[in-house]
Amino acid sequence: MLRDDVTAAIRTAVFEELAETGFARMSVEGIARRAGVGKTAVYRRWKSKLALVLDLVTAVAAQGLPVPRTGSLHGDVRALLEVAAHALRHPVASRVIPELLVESARNPEMAQAVKAVLLDSRDGVAAVVVREAVARGELPEGTDPDRALDLIAGPLYWRLAVVGGDLPEGYLDGLAVSAVAALTA
Amino acid sequence: MLRDDVTAAIRTAVFEELAETGFARMSVEGIARRAGVGKTAVYRRWKSKLALVLDLVTAVAAQGLPVPRTGSLHGDVRALLEVAAHALRHPVASRVIPELLVESARNPEMAQAVKAVLLDSRDGVAAVVVREAVARGELPEGTDPDRALDLIAGPLYWRLAVVGGDLPEGYLDGLAVSAVAALTA
């Protein structure tokens, strides 16, 4: 394998091990085996399984979510909810995210990485959606993008990832209307 | 120790082990040691650490949250947010809840127990708050208490337990206003 291929194979293996085995039980040996590389190939790149997972989280964060740009706050929120619901229902995401949150409670480095992913950055999707809604006069100046993300993502995350509930027909439509009402209240 | 004291000591030990060691790493031996009882005292009551944790979750669920009954939807929501924020910021809760969610992703029995706690029952706090708001004409007939809980608890949970953010001055006041707007949108 080429060097970049090895790195990619290891990253995929970390993701799969996290989902199947969980952070507490997974090992660098297991990751190397799954990636089809030697343990030293892993240790040459990362010093521990924590370092591996932090690197993965940072890589996912750098990609970010696509900014919808539908031309209205309601349209943008509805589009964001669609993408988020799709991601949260992915079986790998639904297993990996809780693993990361558990490790965050034990490890300040992990907590910082997760926070950096979830707290929307200046150019994050919520920041752009809010900025454009402010420019259109749909939200007041000074609207906090992190608070906006609480109101948009929170109810969906609670339902899908915490309670383990389903999404009844029309749920996302109703949630988009509710989130806009919450944002403009 | 009397029999009830032993049971109580074991339950406390489970809670502490979950918070400190985590579900994956904790053992019945460790729980027994912390409770100051023999391993057989644990196994006489519960067949595994999973059974122990399920029992604990069910016991906490049976207590439930106090129903606020302030006389208005806004007052009830504000009071609920206060109680929930207090619970979510408790260091033990903030470690135990993610542990339970991780295990839920791996274990259908645990998923069912957590769902039973979080999906509000017929007499759960959200059901009562919604029923009384409907009776006062503040919410339409047929308002779904589970959806109401998504809109009330979701943003707070996202901020405190997922992102690991703080609660700025006035945050809960604003969230109560937003949640009522979301509920009545």
C-alpha cells in the first residue's frame, strides 16, 4: 500500500472499531488487524488510540456540513434538519457519537475536540445560516449561532440519539416551523 | 448490614462505578468491593452488571421529575428547565447518562430501559404539563407530549451534555420563551 492508502485504511478501521467494539474495548492491535497493516505502521503515525480518534474527529470536523443557502431561514433550517437526520440515523454515526461523548466525560482532550466539532465555528453552517438570515432581516443582529444550533439540532438529537425514537411522517417539517418560531421568539 | 441496606449500598456503588469506571470497564467485583459486600451478595440479587444497571435505571425512572404546576405553560417550562439543568450539570449524571446511551447502542434491553425513562409516560412530567396547558387553552388538543419534550429538553441537553457548553446568564429564561414559541408554532 502507498503511504496515503495506509493512513486512509487505518482511519476507516478506527471508525469501524469505534462503532463495533467501542472506545473502551478497542485496541491499536485490533485497528491494525482490521486495516490490514502492522502495529508499527499505526504507531509510526499516532501514539495511541486516543490520538487516532482525536485525529479522526478533527478530520470529520474539517469537512463540516454543506451550507444549504435556500434563500430563507425556514428553507435553510429544513435542509439542515434533513442532512442532520440522515447523519444521525446512520448506524455508524449512531454508535460512534455516544462513544465520543463518553470519552469526553473522562478526557479533557477529547472533550475539547468534540466541542470544536459541535460548537459551530465562525464559518460553520449555523454561523452562515444565521448571518444570511440577519442580512435578510429574518433574525435580529447579534443572534448567537451556538444558541441557534441548540434550538435547531437539539430537539432532533434528543429524539434520534438520546431517546432512540423514530421520525414520524412530517416530523421534520413541523420541527423546522418550531425551530424558526423558537429562533425568532 | 440489613438486607435493604445491602441493596442500597450496592445500588450506590453501581452508580459510582458507572460514573468513575464506565460500563465497559466496570465489574461486579469492583461494585461489591465499593459497596463493602461479598460478590455473592451481588449475584444473589442480580445476575450481571447489565441487570444491575437496568434495575438502577428503572428505579430512577420510577421516581420521575416533580411536576411543576405553576399555572402557565411558560412557568411550567421554565421550572422544568431549571430542574433539568440542575440534574444534567450534576457530575455523576453527566458521566452516567452517556454511559447508558453507549450501552443502549449495543444492547436492546438497555435501549428499551433508557427509552422507558426518557420517553415520557402517560403520567410523566411532560404529559401532565401538556395536558394542563391544553386544559387552559394554551396548547391545541392532541399536542404530543413526546414532541413537547423534544422541544423543551432537546436544546438544553444538546448544550449541556453534547456540546459541553455553559449556561450564560439568562440562557434558561430565553430558552423557556423559545420553547413555548416552538410548542405553539
